[in-house]
Amino acid sequence: MDQPRARAVEQYMKVRRHVDTNRKASEYQNDGKVKDDLQRKLHVSESMVKELQSEVFALKAQLEKLQSCNIHLESQNEQLGRDLSSAEAKIEALEKRGQVKVLYFFIFQF
């Protein structure tokens, strides 16, 4: 009676080992798929980071260029303000002397 039991236990263990082996192979396969998926996501993320870094670099260069242009324009604006004040002062001085009509005539001729 022990032999049939021993056979049954042996058969059960063989089936059990076979199921365990199949399960482990399936788990390894799933782990490989997960690993591949994670590596793909990592590659995509790294690519995005590189693209964003490149875009930030380009934007910084553009910002520096625009700041330089802004400084130049502010300088021109200040000079034009000084020129305008000087012209207004000259007009005022001419008005006091009665020479405004000659100036207006001269300006509107051109």
C-alpha cells in the first residue's frame, strides 16, 4: 500500500515541479517584458530631457540677445529724449525772440 501512495506522491511532485517551472518561465518572460518597457520609457525620458535642455540653451541665448538689443534701444531712447529736450528748448528760445515763424516756414518747406 505504501508503493501506490509513493507513486501518487511522486506523480504529484512531478506535475507540481512542471507547473512551478512553467510559472517561473512565465514570470521571467513577464519580468523581461517589464524590463524592456521600463528601458524604453527611460530612453524616451532621457531623449525628452536632452531636447528640453537644448531648448533651454537656445532660449537663454535668445534672451541674452534680446537683452542686449534692449540695452541698445534704451540708450537710443535716452539720446532721443535729450535731443527732443534740446529741440524744445531751442524752439522756446526762438519763440521768445519772435523767430518761430521763420523756423516753421523752414520746417514745412521740406
